[in-house]
Amino acid sequence: MIRYALHCQEGHDFESWFQNSAAYDKQAKRALIACPICGSTEVEKAIMAPRLNRAEAPEPPNLPPAAPAPPPVKTPVAMMSPPERELRKKLKELRDHITKNADYVGPRFPEQARKIHYGEIEHRSIYGEASPDEAEELHEEGIEFHPLPILPDEFN
């Protein structure tokens, strides 16, 4: 397991554990890592100092006392019954169907969704990314869209 210090586009810092660096890269590429504060999926690794185990490390002189650490962010968890496992399976099938059959437009999702909605381009199924503000604007314009289901095992 490896722990990374992370930083979102909104300036929030947080940490997360990954099985290895490849697991982080895979999840980051698929925008599966989200800031626990604002939900942004535009996340990158922050600079981390290596941990050194020394018997006696000298104290740096004239430094102000460190601020107390924020309380750890808790993640909602659940134990599932067979009907809930079946629903989870269907949500995964829905996500897989969309990603296989729709066009990926990445961060251009809001622009493309508007063009389709207003008839500027031919209607087709698309998926991509939108910030919370962009999603709210699309909703206010009456443009129908839905978040892709992200299942907890995709974060492990």
C-alpha cells in the first residue's frame, strides 16, 4: 500500500491510500479520485517529503507550532444483501454499456451536451467530465444528463 498527498483544482489538500502507484495512475486517468471536500475529480499528487526513521532527529529552530491536523474524513460504507448486490451488478452493467457505446468527449462534455440539446449537432450518446458548476448550469438550462455510477470497488 502507498499513501499519496493529493491536491484538487480548488486548492484542497487530502491524502489517500492506493494498492500501488499503478493503481493511482489508473484511477486518476479514469477520474475516479475525487476530493472529499468539493468532489472535484481534477486531482494531482502533491509534493511529499520522504519519511525517514531516525533515532533522534534534531528539532528545527524557531518554527511556530504546527496547526492541529484536521479530523480524518470518513467514507460511507455498507453491507449488502443479495438484492442490493444485484442492483450493484446492474449499475456496473449500465456504466459499462455507456462507456462502450457512447462517445467520450472528456472535458468538452458541457459544450457538446449544449450543442446536442439545442440541435446544433446530431444527437448521440456522449459521456465525459463536468465540474459541479458546469453541471448546475446544464441542469438550469434543462439539459438532461446523469452522473455515471461509480462503485466503491472502483476505488480499491
